[in-house]
Amino acid sequence: MNRTLLERVEVALDTIRPYLEADGGNVKVVDVTEEMTLRLELTGTCSSCPMSAMTLKAGVEEAVKKAVPEILKVEAVKVEVA
């Protein structure tokens, strides 16, 4: 089965969503830029958590890049500062 880039990103995100949801948060795909940057919106408690930058880099970005090597960078948009 040949999946689209976004489908593969969603599958990768689904592997870490249970951990985010356990803390009352989640992530939502905003878009993928021409430069292959995945732009995500952190939702729920993740949007204002002081650890969200670390979660994004260590958890989300690692999972996505491992599953979808075409993605070169992951960044959060609409992040609230607690």
C-alpha cells in the first residue's frame, strides 16, 4: 500500500499521541512546507506546557523523522507561552 506523505506523518504521530493524550494534550498537522518542514499545532495542555519544546524535539520530531525521512524539520505554530 502506497501511502501519501501526510498519511505517513499521521501514522507516526499516532505512535506518540497516547503519551501526549495522557497529559491532556495532542498535536495537529497544519501543513508541510516546500522545504519539507512539518508544521504542527500543539493542542490541549501541550499548547501551554513549558516542556512542549522538549516534547516536540525529543518525541514528536524523532518519531516523525524516523517514519518519514523526507521530513527535514518539525516546528510548532501558534504556541502559547505559559
